Amino acid sequence: MIADLLFYMFASVLCIGALGVVLSRNPMYSVLFLVLSFFNAAGLFILIGAEFLGLLLMMVYVGAIAVMFLFVLMTVDMTTEDDDGKKSPFFITLVLITGGVLLGEIILAIMGGVASNTRLAEFVPVASETQNIVALGQVLFTNYIYPFISVSMVLLVGMVGAIVLTHRKREGVMKQDISEQISRTRDESIEIVTPALGKGIS
Amino acid sequence: MEFFEPYLALINQENIWSLFIIILQVLGVTAPLLVCVAYLTWAERKVIASMQLRKGPTHVGWAGLGQPIADAMKLLFKENAIPAGSSKVVYIIAPMMVMIPAVIAWAVIPFDEGMVVSDVNLGVMYLLATSALGVYGVLMAGWSSNSKYPFLGAVRTGAQMVSYEVSMGLTVLSVILMAGSMNLSEIVKAQETVWFMIPAFPMFIVFLISILAETNRAPFDLPEAEAELVAGYFTEYSSSSFALFFLGEYANMILMSAITVVLFMGGWLPPMDIAPFNWIPGFIWFFIKVAFILFIFLWARATFPRFRYDQLMRLGWKVFLPFTLFWLVLTAGAMHLFDLV
């Protein structure tokens, strides 16, 4: 019963947050609403007994990805953006198509019943027996080891790609070598002289 | 009305009693925490003063013990000025976003065997998830103030906290490998033979330095470097909202010290399970250890000069990240080799 109440709370705030993301004019507010939605989604995960996924959602999406969004928005100059209500028909059709596909998927999932899908049902007996994280680890590293490795490869390629795209040789950069700096001794860095009177150091 | 009836039935004596117990537990943790925060500021001033051959606060109460309370009163009775160009809602929420994660994380910290508000299985994950939230308060404060110094301070903090969270997470992972559990009480019990700071001493040092960076304390206090940024991200804040930032920072310091104690220094366990040590109750040991780590915080502040920004980033990404990754693999290999899993 309390779980029901919590579900309504999380679900309604999640919907409000999601609406806030798309309706706010200021992108900064959009990201903050997005964080609110992530939070409530994590709450829903925890409510159905997937604590690990819920906390992971908070760590990865709230703790890293949304911070990156916020960071980019803070450093990019947004005053030049012209938001005078002009919308290109191309984007509107694109939005309608993606929205339609997602809506269709949701309807299909509800009509067909996701739980009857055999691949998803494999999780259920394992998860109920042991701890959440143990069950996940067993499934990931045995049944799904090849998909798991290929996903990590995709992530690695993404990371290397990002570095290659942004890395550039720059001229005139002063680099410091810390080990070289701290291994400097007194003898090679200062010289003590006693200048003769009236002559100074030549 | 029919829809609400099952929910109204929830309001009975049994539920109200258990709610009362929960509220009592929460107050039992937060009220001493706030007192500790107040007296940590006093201890900081006294410790740094004695390291600099001064006396620190002496006037209010005996040995200046009334000083934190006087400071708090002063802050609460000042005017709360909100800058005209700020975005007000975010400006008001920001200090709460700093304070709240630092307090809610205490729910899973075990003070003694069974002395914990919520003994969850994924305690470590919960701690990492809540500590990830602290950065929002800072970023929101810096952005909503609509002023350049807070903004620069916030950008610096964002980068700093995200960088050091990575090495912190990896350090915690190697502890989880050694303990074989994510439950904080289980992690403490796994340290009955030896505290994890002995086999994993390098990780203990990395973790100590990372928590200094994570809480924006000296020598990593770049976000509020006074010489460059006035007061950093909370330059525009005054009165009770400033007090919340202050409380949040010190509560975070105590929290991080408690996490270090639980992960590396055997939580409530005495150093040796022999006569004079095990007469002292567990939570007193916990308190002594936390106080020791907090002293290291203050000691570092009085001793080291501030890092330069590029040195900070270099330390986080080029030294700690590869080293913690290496140590994680090493721990996993050793656990497998010696059959400790």
C-alpha cells in the first residue's frame, strides 16, 4: 500500500520533470528537470526491487552524464541563440516520426505483454534467489558475456574517437615535467657569488 | 473517496508508532551531527591557531567554546540578500542541494554493530550515489548567482569533483573486492582480522587525498581560492543560505571521514581485540577514528600550499586513475591466487 503511494508520487513527479525538460525555454532548467526525472526513475527502479539499477542510474546519469550536460551548457555562450518561434518542417516531421515509433513501441509492449517474452523471463528466477548485484553479475558474465564485451568495445571506440577528434598539436605550449623539477638540486639551480666592491656582477 | 479509503486506513496506531521510531532515529543521527559540525569549526580554528602559534577563539565562553553558537546566531539573524539578476528558484535550492546529500548519506553509516539507521545491502553504492549529488548544489549556486566569480568557482568545482569521484569509486571497488560485500556492516566485520588500511595502504592514501579534493578542502580548495575568486561559488550568498553551504561543507568532511573509517580503519572495531581496548564501546572507537581523520583534514590545511589547477587535474587523471585501476586488477588477482574469494 505504501509502495503504491510511493509509485504514484515518483511516477507523477517523473512525468512533471519530463514535461519540464521539453517545455522550459532555458536549457539550464531543462537539464535540472532532467536530473529530477532521473531521480524519480531511480526511485521507481528501487520500488520494483532493482536497487542496484536504481542506484546505478543515480551514479551514472545524475552523477556523471547530467553533470557533463550542465558543464557544457555553462561554458557555451547561449545569448546568441535566436528563439523566435521559427520551426523548420524537417525537424517537425523527424520529431513526429521518432515520437510515433516510441509511442507504438509502448503500445505494443502493453498489448503483447513484455513479461511473456522468454528472454526477459530468464532474469526472474535468478534475481529472486540471490542478491540483486550477484544475480546481475552472474547473468552478465555467463549468458551475456559476448554482448557485454561488444558493448564495452563500442564504448572504448567512442572514447578513442572523442580523443582523436579533439586532440590537436599546438605550437608553443609550455610543458612541465614534475619529476625533473623536483629532482633539481641546489648546486645546479643557484650560484652564490661574492661581488667585489664597486664592480658588481658582470 | 473510495479510492482514498485504503490509504486512509494506513493511518493507524502501529504505523504512526513505527513512523515515530524512524523520526527519532533520524533525529538521533542528525542532531549530534550538527553539534559535531559546529564544534568542528571551533576545532579547526583552535588546531590551525596552535599550529601557527596563535590562540584562536578565546572570548565567547570557556576557551571560546561558545564561538560556533555565536557565529550561527549571527548568520541566522542577518538579511538574506538575493541578487537582482539571479534566477531565484535555483539560487534558493542550491544550498539545500549541498546540505541534504551530506545528511541523508548518514542513513547507512554503521556506528556500532547493529547501530545503523538503515542496514541496506548496497550501502557503498548508496554512498557513492549521494556523494555524486553534492556537485549539483555547487554548479547551481555558481550559475544562478549570475556573477563571474561564483561562476568560475562552480566550473572549477564541477571538474574537480567529477575527476576525483572516478578514483574514489575505483578505490572503493578494491575494498569491496576484499570484503566481498557492499553492505557497510559486512565490510567492517570483514576487517576483524586486519584493517584494510594495512593490506591496501596505497589505496588508503589515495582515498585520503581524494576525499580532500572531493570536499574542496585545502590543498585542493581551488573553487574558493580567496586570492583569485573572492569566495568561490558562494560569493553572492549571505545569511542562512551561506550558513547552509558552510554546514554542508563541514558535514561532508565528517561524512567522508566516517566513510574512510568504515572502509579502511575497521569502523567500530578496536585496534586489537585484547583487554584494555575492547572495554571501550564500539561507537567510541568509531568517534575517535573519525576525529583522527578530521584532524588530518585540518593538519593538511595548515601545512600545504594550494595546488595549481593543472596540477590538480594531472594528479587526478594521470596519477590516481591509472594507479587505482592497476591496484584493482592486482587485488582481484591476489584474491584469486590466494583463494580468498
